[in-house]
Amino acid sequence: MAIPSIKLTQGIHILHLFFRVDRTRWAALPAGEAAATLTRLEAITQKYPGPAAPRVCTYAGVGGKADIAFMIYAAELQQLSAMQREVELAFPAGALQPVYSYLSVTELPEYVTTDDDLRRMIQHGERKLQPGTPEFDDAFAAAKKRNDEYKFYRLNPELEDWEIMCFYGMSKKRDLADNWYMLDFDARKKLMASHAKTGRKFAGRISQLITGSTGLDEYEWGVTLIAHNLDAVKEIIYEMRFDEVSARFGEFGPFYINLRLQPGDLWEHLKL
């Protein structure tokens, strides 16, 4: 029986996979098997090149946590699972040792800017334009276009192919006075607006994807940061720690730093 199509009502599925290479197993491979594995992996990345889903991106882990990482994008859940199997089965049995995996989905933030928010900002912001005027209508149309594009790419990401990928899980605290979920909506929205303002300061240096994982994995969100260098990653995370959303309410999982490498470069880098 065919596996049924399982889609989200909006957005796509994202899977981060991290592995170590069993060097003893790898050294014992028959002649030509390492090259054949590379050929199989190259075929998969060419089959799912992106920039939108379906996509498979390959990375080299930096540090001792993992050797190889994959980021997989798929609109359908069964497609995501099938792509995961394709990646794993491209390698000889026992050659990859799972280290960490994280399942999440793209979503719109609960606090996403609404049309009414845009109207208020145009009327009471710096320009103070009055509703019903051509200037107001033009400003609203431009702001709505930007907001609609933001929402589309938040749900259907096309992340830049920059050199660094940082991934970590994140949740909001439920500790006594620091229980995020006991705050009312307006308070949470105000705090998140300040949090987002900090993030926007890194435009051009950091491309960020926040994916939802409540009920799917061990944290409530997955955070993927794409950057040209580690300075930007370190700076944005450090600066965010002073924001009240992180300082009072943030809980963070392990951090994984990775180099974006195509399969051929990955093989050379890892000496496979």
C-alpha cells in the first residue's frame, strides 16, 4: 500500500541530522566503496538541490560533536522520511553513527505583524500619515507587500548558501515568576518585537530560520543560523542574551557548528 501524502496546513518539514564516521569501519571498506558512496551522495544532492524544498544540504561538523551533518527540507512528511533514508542508505552499513537529530516545521510566529499593526505603524510612526490619503494607501500597500513576502519565505525558506551553519534547540521557561506562558499575549508580543529588533541588526551577516518543534522534538523551536563567519554567530547569540526574552525566559540546547561543503569537498575535508 502506498504511503499517504501527509502535508502541513501551511509550511514545510525540516530535519537536521548529525553523524560521526566510524573510521574503523570506513578503513575496512572494499576498494572503491568510498568513491561509490560519494557518487551516491552527489546524486542525492543533485536530485534535491533547492533552494526551496525538496532540498538536501551537506555539512562538515566542526569540533568533536559530529563529522557530517545534513539539513533536509520537504513539503510532505513521508517525503522527508524517504529523503532521510536515501541519505543514510547512501553510506555503507555501520559507517555512520547517529549523534543527534532534530525534527521541526516552518511556521509563522504567533506574534506576526497583522494588517492592523501595519496601519497603526504608518499612522502613528515616524511619517504619521492619515488613513484615506493616497500617501497612506501607498505606504500600506508597500508595507503589506514586504510583510506578505516575509510570511511566504518564513513558511517556504530559501536559505542563503553561506559558509557557516549553526543549529540549536530553544524553549521558553516555565519557572515560577519566569513562566513565559503565564504572560498575556500583548506582553509577549511586545517582548518579541524587541527581540526581533535585535536580530534585524545582523541583516546581511546572519540569515535566520526559526522552526517549530513543540510536540515534535525535545525543544519548542529549532534555530538555524547561516553566516559567512563565526564572528556573526557569536555576536548575535551574545547580544540576544541581554534581551529579556532570552535573559529571563530562554533555555537552549547544544550548539552544532558546521561548514557548508558540497559532497566532493566534504570527502576531501574529512579525508574519506
